[in-house]
Amino acid sequence: MPLIPVDQLAGPQFGSIAIVGAPKTGKTQSLATLHAFLVRHKLCPRMAIFDLDEDGAEPLIRIANKEGWIGDLEVYRYNVRGNRIANKELPDRTRIPTETFINEFSGLYDRIDSRTGNWFEGKGLGAVIVDSMTALNERWFDFVLTIRHKEVGGEDKQAITFNEWTMVKSKILETVRSGKALPCYSVYIFHEILMQEEVSGPKATDIKTTGNLLWVPKVTGDLTTTIQKEFSTVVHTTTGWKWITRPTDRIRSVGSRSKAEMPAEVNQDFENILTA
């Protein structure tokens, strides 16, 4: 394994952050404090936000306009407005929004000098945000079914198999890991879902519920309980504009590798969970 140069260890350690929570609990609005964090610590203040919830970035845009830093935002939006309700059994699926996302997200690497691993002059970003990964999960699902000619309820060759679900999971992980490799902070926002905790036995069919309920990120399959390990920091939003930062009975995988000894709850401010 290559040895990491000491000068890289001494530089900014850009983390990957997952924010999980219910609608209207401040997930996107809190990103304004990330901009303030970047400015305060003399890092590039420009942020690229990939808005897959169609108008999910509006709280952040409103704050940026009010505070005068709208020029530090790059907003990419993938909406499907204008589509009629389909009056037929099978839905109209499209791969176009996902292909556009792939091109624009991957295009961030064209802004990096391959010799140094740093941003080209004037092309830098302080943070890349995907809002939300739950909506992106749905887009990847559409994309995979379209390219594999499958459909929900399909029969024979059109039936969805384990391979399609595996492909969706791999695309979600690929997105996360691609963002983490950029020389900036990466933030991934998830909607949450309440699910029964399950334990498995010696056989694959020996699955039982424990009776416990857990709040987890709303994504495909077992990623609900495993994707958290991909991030250096995981927080859950709660009422009162707070982040839960320590595990509870219903929220297991929260915490930070970049900042030690945080209280169980903190205000929704990136200064409270990051170090420069």
C-alpha cells in the first residue's frame, strides 16, 4: 500500500458527512453553516449541490440570497416536472436524468489537476452535496430497470432479479465513493425510515425480528444498516434544529471520526462536527 506523504497528513482532512432525517428538520438548511465553516477556516467557499429532490435546495438558496453569497453556489437540478400521470399499468421510466447526473457529477474530476490531485485555479470547491441520496436511489432504480429491460411485476425475462437490486446498491456506493475521493468535503443527505431490527440465524432463511424499531437511511436493501460505515461523520436531525451525534436505542450508527467527545446532541452547525 502506498505511503501517504506527511504533508498530506498535515493538510485539511476533508470528511464525508451523512445527514439523515425527516422532512422539514433542517437537513438542507444546515448547509448554510457549512459555507460559514469554509469561510471561517479560509477554505474554498464554493459549494456544488446536486438537487435530486427537485426543489430541495430552496432553503439554502434563500439563505444564500439573503446573506449575499449566492455566487458561491452551483446548483444542479434533475426534475421531471411536466410529466403527465400515466394512464396505464406500467410506469414511464427514463434514464436521461440519471445519465445527466452521471455526466455532471463525473465532470467534477475534469476540474482536478491529475498531477497534483488539486483543483485547477478558479475551479475549486469546498464541498459537494447530494440532496438527497434517497431520491438518487429512485433514479438509479429507474436507470437500472431501463437499461436491463425489467419492470416491477414483470414476468419471465422482464422479472426483476437479485442482480438488479445488487446493481442499484453498487451504483449508490459508487456515487458515495466518487464524491469522497474529491479534494473537498462531501455531504450526503438521506430521508429516514423506521424499520424492524432483524437478526439472522445459521441459515439464510432463519431471520427473526427483535422487536426493536430503528431509524435508518431510506435506501435499497441492507444499505439501510451498512452504508453508514462509508462516512467519517453521521448525524440524525431532530426537532429543535439539533443533530443526534451519539447512538441511541433507535439510532445506532451515528458519530464522528473527525471530532471526539461530542455531546449526545448538538446544534445544526458544521463547526460542531468538523475540524479544519
